[in-house]
Amino acid sequence: MDKVNFGDELVTPDEKTRRVGGVFTSVARSYDLMNDLMSGGMHRLWKNRFAAKVKPRSGEHILDMAGGTGDIAFRMAAKGAQVTVSDINADMLAVGMGRARKQGIEGLSWQVENAEQLTFAHAQFDAYTIAFGIRNVTDIPAALREAHRVLKRGGRLYILEFSTSEWPGFGEIYDRYSEHVIPRIGKAVANDEESYRYLVESIRRFPRMEAFRAMIGDAGFKSTSVEPILGGLVAIWGGWKI
């Protein structure tokens, strides 16, 4: 790849990776509060639905990639799963580790990892999850192939991400809200309008539901699926390593 999108701007792959890192370093401390404000708290319901879809079980080894502040990992650990929380950004992981200490959540592993080049052995995990992180990866097909590699045979992939709502009119309303309101909230709460403008642009550029489902299949996953939420504004994709 000579050029990739960083929001609406074309940059080199290395530049995108560096700048995405800068975005999440900037927003790490206010990330959870901003999620509440931007979604009206609905992100909590989406994450509950996502974790229920994964069906984590006691003793399973699960990799939660782009796990950041621990929201998904905490839900899966509560079911007895052994969760490795990984993120390319150490500042996001630091926030998650701090939250785990405050809540008395133990038994999680925390590790800085690049989704495109994981250091884990082949066939190590029973499940791979990534919530609101895949759109920020520079080379998404590479990350999906790595997910397939580190899963055991019979392992499952689940991805929670924004996409494009197919409800008539709703997508346009959300586009206007995200373009004009979210950056202002970012400026008021986190003193960082530009980072949240990038996050909005990255949502707009993410593939539509069926296109992304096809990408998951191209990475080697079988029985792929997609479950739309709010008409596809948010969706849960799944796939199995056979």
C-alpha cells in the first residue's frame, strides 16, 4: 500500500499507524466518558450484546484485540474466560489496567500488540474479539489473517464496529450529528476536537456490512455472519476457523 486513509486524508501506512497512535494517546483518559456522551450510553448495551454473542466460557483462552480500557475483557472475564487484553497503544492499556485494579478484577493479561503482526503462537486462542478497533487498523486484511492464524481450529472471531445504517433517513441524520456534534463534544470534554473528527471520518470510510463480511471470508473464516444494530449503524460480525 502506497497510501491509505487517515480519516479523509491520504497518508503512508507508517504515517497512519503513528497518527492513530497519537489519537488514542490523546483520548485515552477521556475515552470512556466520551463513549457515554457520544452514544448516550448505548455503547454499554452494544458491548453487553457483543459479549453475550461471544459466549465466553470458563477456562477458554480469548484474545481481546484493541482491548484498550478493558470494557469487553471485563465482561468476558466475569464468565470465567482467561482473557489476554492487547492493544497497540500502551496508554490505552494503562487506563484499562488502572480500571481493573479499582474494580478488583484479576486474572487478565495485558500486552502491547500490533493487530497486523501478532507475536502469539499459531492456534493459541479459542476466540478472538475486537470492539470498535478494526477500523483503525492500517492493513485490515492483514489483521484478519492474523486473527485466523492465532485461533485454534474451531475457534471463533467476533467483531463489533460501526458501519452504515440502512434505515432510510437514519444514516443521514447520524452523519450530520457525527460531523457537527461529536467533534464539538471532543473539544469541550477532552480538549481535542481533531482526534474526534478523525474518529468520525474513520467510521464514514469503514466498509458496509456485507463488504466487510466478505473480507472476513477472504481471510479464511467460514460460516461468516453479520448482525446489524440500529439498521447497521453498529454491527457484530462473526466467523469460524474450520
